[in-house]
Amino acid sequence: KEQYTEPGSDDATTGSEWFPKSIYDLDICAKRVIMYGAGLDADHPGFKDKEYRERRMMFGELALQYKHGEPIPRIEYTDSERKTWGVIYRKLRELHKKYACKQFLDNFDLLERHCGYSENNIPQLEDICKFLKGFSRSLGPNESLFSAKTGFRVRPVAGYLSARDFLAGLAYRVFFCTQYVRHHADPFYTPEPDTVHELMGHMALFADPDFAQFSQEIGLASLGASEEDLKKLATLYFFSIEFGLSSDDAADSPMKEHGSNNERFKVYGAGLLSSAGELQHAVEGSATIIRFDPDRVVEQECLITTFQSAYFYTRNFEEAQQKLRMFTNNMKRPFIVRYNPYTESVEVLNNS
Ligand code: TIH
Ligand code: FE2
């Protein structure tokens, strides 16, 4: 039986909160921004910079006006923003080549080839959206090559959303992306997500089918989840998609547990791949990196204004996927959600 409730009202039959039932409902989630512009932290480098704050307000308004299905507004970035981007791009590309996982690097090459990624240009979200859908290239008069990607989409957002609204997007293969650039005073670490984080950290892996599937499954598990389960899912998201690492080691054998972090691990988490400071901290120092085990991970605190105190690794995405599935299978919801890719909606079925 189909259940539907208005946003904000509790569902009388299930006792759970409203959640988006179709990709169009994400317009509602996107508007519930926790803070932006005037809400910047007092110790944020942009706080005292009036010009920066005004620019942020402009990005905020643009994102709040956006509706699903529209082309994403192209941004004309300022000289100062492009300079910040260039400084970060050069530094990160060097580090990526040493520490990023293979799927990330392969797809990053494609972004450079097809989406205007370069140290002199900040790419546009609309171009990445088209790329993620798949593209064809002519090989001759009667021949063309179609390269399917994952159908992941991005849409602009004004700032932080609640974990519930943010993860709901993933259920529909939609990723909420900021379009503003971090303040130039601190290019190698920012406490808030900015477009450099999205573009340099997240975009490449959304072109990988296994990673896209993993991301969507976190999203689907989050729809209508209890507060307690939602917090666990947000933490699993954080220590995989944002801060995850992988290792080819036969890590079950304690013999192999030696060797320095930079020899043992490849990085896939976007929060590390977009921050030169934290990436070096994680792999070039002696940071704590432990096996990704969901029951352990959900105990870990997500730190949002400093480097993490521990990171987690799996052998590959498949292992992360399997562990996530085992974990979410044990979560109790009074209904089942089934994603319909043709209508981009979820069907809600009574679980009784
Ligand atoms: N700290 C990251 C960076 O400097 O690029 C941005 C964020 C990652 C996760 C949350 S905010
Ligand atoms: Fe992120």
C-alpha cells in the first residue's frame, strides 16, 4: 500500500518522518539549508571578509532558486577564485598521483578530457552532469563509441543540509553540490564543503558504477530510517565516501600490518582527496587507520572542523558494499522501499 505524507508531518501509519518519494521531492530537501552566508562560523576565514560574504549570499540565492530538471547555472568565477583553484589543483594533482585509488585516477583523466578540468579553469557542474550520464564520440562516418557512466546527477545547494536530507538525494543518484569557492586564506583545508571539495574530491568516483551503487544504497537505507539508524548511516557515509581508504594488503594476516601508511593505502574518500593538508596528515604521517567494520565505525565521532582522529579502510568497494548491506539488513523499518529507475521514484510497501 502506498503511503504519502506532507513534508514536516509525521506519518501516522509508520511513525516515521516524511521523506522524498520522487526525485522532484528533492526540491523540498534542497531548501532546508542549515546555514549559509550570514551563518558562517566565527572562526571561518571568510567571516570578516565582507566581499566574500556577499559573494556567498549570491551563491546561496542561486541554489535556492534551482529546481530539478533545470540546467545548472554556469558560474563566472572571479580572478581570485580561479587563482585559489589553481593553487589547490596543482598541489592536489601531485598528491593524487601518489595516493588516490585507481578508479579515481582513471575517471579524473576523463574529467580533464571531457569536462574542462584544468588548473586554469573551474569546471561547471552542468558539464559534469552530462558526462556522468554517458556520452558518445564519433569514431568515423558509421561508427561511434558510447561510453555509459552511472547516471549520477549533481544539483546546486546553498550549504549544509541535515544528514537526512543530504542522504535522501543519494537514493535518487543525486548529489547536492556547493558552487562557491573556499576563502583564499586557507586553500588546503576548509571545514565546510565548497566547490573545490565537490569537484576535486567527489566527482571522479561518481563515474564508477560500483561506487555509484554503494552511494545509492546508503541513500535508500536512509529513507524513513529512525533517528538512531540515520545517525549510524551518516557516520558510515562519512568514514567511507568522505574519508575512506583502501588497501590491497592481505590485511587479515597480522604479518602484513606493517609498513607505513603511504605504502599500504590508497585513498578514495573525497574529504581527503580535496584537502592537501588532511591527505598528507592521513597517509604521510602516522594517523590511525583501522579496518572498516560498521559496528566499530558507527562508534566513531565525525569531526567537522578538524582532521579526523581515525580513518577506516576496506580492501575495495565490493567489501565496503557487502559490509554495508549486512549492516543495513539488520536495520528495522516498518516498510520496504523499492527504487524505480524508470520513474525515478520510490515505492513504499508495507512490511507485514
Ligand atoms: N575538509 C575538506 C577540504 O578541505 O577540502 C572539505 C570537507 C570534507 C568533508 C566535510 S567538509
Ligand atoms: Fe563531501
